[in-house]
Amino acid sequence: CIWFTPRLVFGLRRALVLAGAQTQVMSLWKVDDAATRDLMVAMHKTLLGAEGRAPLSRVQALRQAQVALSADPKRAHPFYWAAFVLAGDWRILSR
């Protein structure tokens, strides 16, 4: 995963907003690539939802993915999952 200084993170976020991205998930420090992949896959599966389950907001989906990753003994340390923050639109995805 590419890591940026705080100044570059906010510059990148601004560029994404100007390009039309409603929501951005960013890491606050350099993170493990495999853990990042697993977190993002879990978050997006939650966002896509399953039939019969109430949809979650974007921030709830991120939190649920972080909790799931932290339950893995190999990735229980916050280094693997706590770096991620969501900025922008946090609500449920409209279908």
C-alpha cells in the first residue's frame, strides 16, 4: 500500500473530491498490503450486502471490517487495521 505524509494525504483527498469521489478511505500510516486487501474486500462485501440483511453505512462497513480483521490472531495488533479512516459521505450507498 502506498503511504503518504499527512500533507500529501489531504492533497490527495482534495484531488479525489474534485474528481467527484464521494467517499475516500485512507490510511494514516504505511500498512501491510495483504491486511489492506483483506480489509477492503471485507468492507466492500459488506457494502454490497446480502439479501435479508439491513444495509450498513459506509462507515459502519469499514468498522465491521476492522473488527473482523482484529479478530484474526495474526492481525489483532492495531497496526493492521486501525490506520484506516473514512472521509466524505459516510451514509448507506444508494442503489
